[in-house]
Amino acid sequence: MFNIELLIIPLFLLISVYLVCKNIKYALYALLGLSLLVHKEMFSVYRWDILPIRLLIAAFAFTLLSKVFYKLFMEYREGNLYKYAVLNLKSLLADPYTVLFILIWVSALVSLPFTKNISVSLVRFGFLSVVCIFSLYFYKTFSKNPQEVKNYIMFYIFCAFILSLFGYLQLFLNYKYGIVIGAFWTIPGKIARIGSLFWDVNHFGGFLASLLPVVAVMTLVADKLKYKVIAVVVMLPVVGMLLLTNSRTSWIIAAFAFIFFIVVLLFRWFGIRGVLAMLFCFILLSVPFVLEYQDKTSPFRKRIKDYFHYRIDSFDSHLLLINGALEVYETYPVFGGGYGSFFEHFSKTSVAPTLFGRDPAALNTRVPAHSIWGESLSETGTFGFVVLLSFVLFQLLTHLYAALKLQKFKDYMLAASMGAAVFGWYVAGVFYSYNSEFFWFILVLYLTYTVGILNVNFKEFSFSQMIKFFTAQSTSKFDLLLLLVLAGGLILTGLSTNHLIPWDEAIYAQISKTMYLTGDFINMHWIRDTTVHWFEKPPLYMWISALLMNIVGVSHLAVKLPSAVFGISTILLTYVFGKKLFSRTIGILAALTLLTNISFLYYSRIGMFDVSLTFFITLTLYFYWHTLNSANKTMLYWLATGLSLGLAVMIKGVAGLVTLLPIMVLELINYKHLFTINKLKSYITFFGGFFVTGLSWHLYMLYLFGNSFYDSYILYHVIDRATNGIEDKGRPLLWYLVVMRVSMRLWFVALLGAFPFTLFVAFYRYWIQLFTKFFLVQKLNAYFKSLNITPQVSSNHLFLLVWSTTIFIFFSSSISKITWYIMPIYPVLGIIVGYFISKTLDLALLNIRIFKQNYLVLKVISLWVLFIGSFVYLYLVRSMTYVPDLTKAQAQLLMLKDARFGVDTNVYVDQIELPLILFYTNGPFRVVDFSILKDSLKSANYTDSYVFITKESRVRKLVELGYTPIDLEEQINEWALARFPSKKELDEITLKQKQTELEKLLSDLDKKERNNVSVSASDYFRVDTLNNEILALQDRISNTNF
């Protein structure tokens, strides 16, 4: 049967095209109005997803494209196509927002080949295409006419007011007559959720929450009193309706928008002190509520839990969807799994069965990602995610710039409110996605208005001005704070999750534990109850760990924490060093290479010495560089150099002396000042500091232990390790290049160009003099002039060159090589790579005409992409840094043994390394292999019981061999804590059972006799048997030597 609605679609499209051609202003109002009429039961035509807004925006996009192609055709006929296209292309590329709109569209396009549902993806891609066309048109048309944009925003606010009134009508009709119209979700025992004429209540709430900050500001900045009254009249029903949507994501928008707005205003009026004061007040006000909620009998706690308990499943489902999105992203990391194809990919993830089991209806519905960010990651991959993140960042920075820079109260308040709404929306976007036209319309309206008001106030708004403003505002303190947060997050997160690894980390932990328990910080022992001293390394790291045990207790966290702190400190120091040598940009890039260095992060998270050594080596050379470049306080820097070198030696012995090599080479290069009185004083000061921190302990050890200390500490652990491949650690000469490639990953590729570049810059003037006659070099010289290679820059590069090569040669010359030995080279390589990347960008951007005009913006964008890309890559290879807890089961079972059986009970341990046993159990133990354990159980005496830890499979093997009974006390993964009770314990259990049986039998016989019931002879025989068995058991138990 013919459906008359099929006639409505082409008719509506024709009317829409006519409206766009006739009066595009009215067409825009129509677009805004129809974007809110999206209840599918009320407004869909023919098919569920065909709505008036979809038809109108399609007609809008079609008409605009037709005009563009017609214009191109006319230019072609006149022979001006190339000139016209280049002119307009330059105009588009000059504005970051037009570029980002196009890139958003491109990121969806390139993801389509990976989709698992091409029809759905094409529909979604079509939606995005028309939205991007609208956004580009609106932005380019009105970015210099903010008043017109404001009219559209006010129209949207008026629509929100009308829809809110309609929501109250819905509530009235339902409660009065039981009538449901539009989006109205009834919840048993709870107040209904109202969605007005939207299809999704959360979308309606998001729409209201995104306009509410602007409405609220209008009550303050309206020109006349009557307009302020109107704004209040509009705001109150909107606020009430926002509450009635019962949408948590919408409340998140409102809450974070409010926080953002207040923070921006406080920063504008009072600076950072105002923000800190607000934070203090917030914490102060939160304390009573937190304390009240912790009281389990509190009515406040009951109200909160009563409200949220029915929403827990929804929250858990959102977390499952986010985890699923991450799994999809890991499968398709570059371009994603296809725009619009989330459901098909999610269905194959490991978390999908859990979600479908919780909500079987999801099997018959295409479940969306329910997260702006999760959807972007899973569907468009790294490319799309970086584009979206860049778009969000640029948008927020534009609003923030306007809020801080504009002078008129009305202008900066509106800019702040719009930025607040956008910020709140993207925070809430973690838990919800807004794939609807109104979402894009509001973003474009707010963006266009803010850019427009900037253009009006500053004549011609420049994005370069904005970038300069924020780079000037963000001082080194901001950089350090940012790096501290990032480094702390990467290194400290889950630091105590993994247990100790054998052997080195566990040995250092046991020495620290012994120091803490005995108070002896001089004599180092790691094997319990022995007089054998441990002379492998100096004690500084163990001293710090032992002191931390006074704070965090005897735990592996106390052993890992010093390395983590020194790792974070090394990242910050590398930034400071790079900044001192060259610039903030190079300092940040240098720190970034360490932040995303696989090995550096890994060893920062375990309790070993090399990251700590790296810190003190870098600190020593930082102070030494100051001795070369500071006119004042030279002696102070020499003293600091000596003290730092001593601390490096106290961390890892002779390895710390590697720092002397670059110092000696650089001193020889400056041989003209080598034999002056001032230099002699400097050396005395340097060695004095070194003696205090580095030599004093070593001399004291020689005094106490003489040849024992010398033979073990110097001969074996220094000379033998350097000259022989002992302990199977011999490696080829250039093996550390492989280690560096694996550790630095992508940064190593940059290093291949960076190191020769450093060599060139270090001897720049000599290269130029040597090859000045060659035309090619003269040509290159013109380019290198733009890099501003001054004598000081060359000198700094020589410093880096000597630093890196001497460390590499020192560790490579040793026959014994281990992955972590080369750790001290990474900070200097980070600075070298950072300089190379920064100057390569300069070379490209300053010498290519099309880039030169937008140099600052393009460089910031390039660095931003590099910054995000490096962290994305780190996430993809995170398993190399955040490794599984390989000793969790062994450590926990050892601690459980002490807790369950006491520290006096001996435990037999099979296949666990000695250092782990020593640290995690405080009781006696015996290390055995399976055959010895089996023989011990077989030859057990009458009173012998055994507690043992071994693989669960071996416990089953013992049971199969007849060693029963064995009690399996606890199993963690493949490891088990088991107990083999003594024969005496088994007899005692049997005795109790026999006694209980006898008592019951005698009681039954007594009842029978009192009731004149005959008693059988077998009953009396059973009594005699039990008595004999009990006597035998008692006799055997009392004779413990049986």
C-alpha cells in the first residue's frame, strides 16, 4: 500500500531548498527551531530517523554546495579557477577553525574502510558532512558579525523557555489525567524524567544546561532592567526543568560550567590567589558533607544512597562501554574502526558479554558509545581523537582568551559563560555522546560569537595574538606544574600494586627492612641471622627506603617510592636544564622524551638505583654547566657539583664517577684556564664537597672491614664486572644502541638526525670555515642563519656532545651490560632530540612561505600534535612499562602464612626466590624443591605438620600420590598455600569424633532403658569398641614419641 508520507519528503525538501535560496536568514532560524523537534514518534516521516531537521539541513547543505560548484564553474569559464581556488584555499587554511572542521570530516572519511556496517556508517557520515558544511558556512559568514549571532542565541534561549513550559504541561497532564505526550519517562517510586519534545531526556537536559550559563549572565549584563527581569523569568523555569530531567550528565554540564565560570572570573580579577582561595573554601565547605556521608546512620547518606542506588547499573554500563571503546581503539589505533561502527566492534570485545548479560535488550539495539571521547577513539582512532582534542582545546582557549582579554563587562562575562558551557559539555561527554544537530549548533554559535566579539574589539583578531598571550601567561612554574602532574600520574599511579621483583629490588628491600628493624644503618645484611656483610653498593638508597618505612610501614611501597620521586625529579630537572641551555620549548620537549621513555618509566616504578643515579648525574652536570656560564657564585656551583657527584657515588658506587668523564673532557677543552689560582680553588671546593658526601662512607668502610670490603666492592663488583662478562651479562660493544632504540621508540628515530645535527652545531663555525667554498654549504648557511646558531649555542651543544658520548663510551666499554645501566644517558639525549625537533620545525616553518605567515600558530599545533601523539603511542605500548604483577601470588601467600599461622611457624617454600621470602615473611622458612618436599611429607614424624607454598598443580600431585589429607588454605593464580597436618592432629580430630559418637550412643541407650525399650547386644558391643578406640587414641596422643 502506498504511503502518503513518501510525498511529504520530496515536498519538504523542495520547500527547504526554496527557503534557503530565498531567505537564508529565515532558513537558519528554521534550522535552529527544527533541531529541537526530534521526538521520533511525533515528528519522524516515513522512517524512524527521518526528521524535519534532517531534511532541512540536507537541503541547506545541498543548496550551498550547488552555489559553490556553480561559482567554480563560472570561474573556470572565465579562466580564473586556479587563482580563485588558491585564494579561497589560503583563506580557509589561515583560520585554524576552518582547518579543524575540515579535519573532523576527513577523520571520519578515512575511517570508513574499517567499518563493519557500511550502511550505518554512510548515514552517520552524511550527517557529519552536512553538519560540517553548516558549521563552515555559519562560522565564515558571521565571525565578524557577533550581534547577528547573538540574535540566533537568544532565539535558542527562547526555544528553551518554551520547551520548559511544555515540560511542565507534560507533568501536569500525566499527574492529573495520566496522559503521556512527548518524552516522559516514568520511574516507579521516583519523580518522572521530562524530555519535552526531544527523543532523549539526556539530550534535553544537555540542551538546557548548555544555555543556562548564558541566561544566568544575561540577568547581570542586560542593558535595561526589563531585560534583566525577562532573563530571570526565562531562567527560573529552565532551572526547574533541568532538575526535572533527572539527567546526571546534564547536571555535570551545569556543575562544571559553574566551576569553570567562577575560576575564570576569579583569575581575571584576583589572579591565581583568587583561584586558590576558592579551592580552599570549597574544601572547607565540603568537609562537613563528607563527614556526614561517612556516618552510616546519617539521613543525608540515606537520601544520597536512596537516590543513586537505582542509577548504579547505568553508571556501570557507561564504564563498560568506555572500556569497550578502549579495546576497539587498541585494535584500530590509527584511523579507528569506522565512523558509526562502534556497536559492531564493541560486540566482539571482552566486556560485551558482561554488558549484554546485564541488559539483554542491548542485543537487539545498536548500543552507542555513550561518550564523545570513547566514540572518537574507537571510531576514528588516534587521528580523529587528536583532531577532536585540538578542536576542543582551541575552542576553550578562544573563549578563555576573550574572557581574560576583553575589557567590557558584558563582553567578557558572555565569553566566560559560553566557554563554561562548552567546558561542562566536554566533561559530561566522558559519559555521554550528543550525536544531534543542536549540539553542533550551540558549539558553532558560541564559537562564532566569541570570535566575532574579538574581531570587533581588536579590529582583526589574530590567532597568533592568542597563542602569544597564553605562552606569555604560562610561566615556567606552569610548565613545571604540568610536568609534575603528568609525571606523577604516569609514575605514581598504581605504584604499590606490583610486588617486588627478584633479585635486585627484593635484596635492596630486605636490606632496608633490616636497617629499619635493627636500627643499624652502617652494616648492611640481606640474609637474615647472618654476619655476612653486603658490599655490592653504597647505602644511600637503602637509607632513604628505611626512613620511609617509618612513614608508610614495612612495605614494598617504601622501596619503590624513592625511585619514583627521583624519576619525577629527573623529568623536572631535564626541563629546567633544557630551558637554561636553550628555551622553554626545548625544555618541554626534552622532558617529554623522558615522560614517554619506556625504560625510564619502568625503572622509575621499581626500587632500583639507576633512575636515582640518573638524577644525581644530571644534577651534577647541571651545576657544573653553571660553573662554566655563571659570572657570580662560581664557587657555590663548584661545591654543589662536588656534593651532587658524591651523592651519585653514594647511590651506585663507581658508576656515579662516570660524571667525572665529561667534566674532565670539558675542562681539558678549556685548558687555558686550567692552571689558574681560581681554578685551583674551584677544584679544592669541588673535591671537598665530593669528600663530604661521597668518600667519607667509603673510607669508613675500608677502616672497618679492610680487604673484605675492597675485594668485594672494588675488585669483584667494579673491575671484574667491567672486564669480564660475569653472571652471564656479557654483551657486544654497541649493544646499548639496541637498548636505546627499544627504550626511546619513536624518539630514537629523531635521535638518528638529532645527534649528527648536534655534532654539526657544536662545531658550526669550523664546518663553515672548512667548506665555505662549496656552493651547497653557502646555500645551507643561509638556512642555518635562521636557526640563530650563536657561539653560546655551539658551546652548549659541545657540552651535550661530550656529556652523551662519554657516558655511552663508559658503559659500552664494560663487558658486563644490563638494560638499566645506560639509564643516565636519557636526559641528555632528550635535550638533544628536543633541540633538533624544535629547530627542524623552525627550519620548515620559517623558510616555507606558505607557513611563515602563521609560524607561531603552526608551531604550537605541531608541538601539540607531537605531545598528544607521544602519549597515545605510550598508551599503545603501555604493557612494556606497566607490566603484570609477576610475584603477587608468592608475596601475598608468604604474608598470609604469617597472618594465619604466626611468625613462629616454619614454612616450606618451593620455587620462590630467596630475597622475596626474606622480605615478605618474618618467620622461619626452608627453601626446598618438590622432591625434597615430597620426601619430607613421606618421612614426617607423628607430631610433624608442614605448611608449604608451591604451585597448585604440585599440591594436586601430592594428593594423587596419597599424601593426604592436605588442606588447601589459599590459592592465588597458580600458587597455593597448603598445610599437611601431623598424624597427632589427625588423631586428635578422630578422638573428638569418637568421643562425640560415644556420648550420643550412651545418651540413646539411657533413653531406651528409661523407656523400657530393649537394647540390642550390638549397641553394647559398639560402646565397648568405641571405648577401646578412644583409649588407644588417648594413649597414642599422650605418647608424643610414638
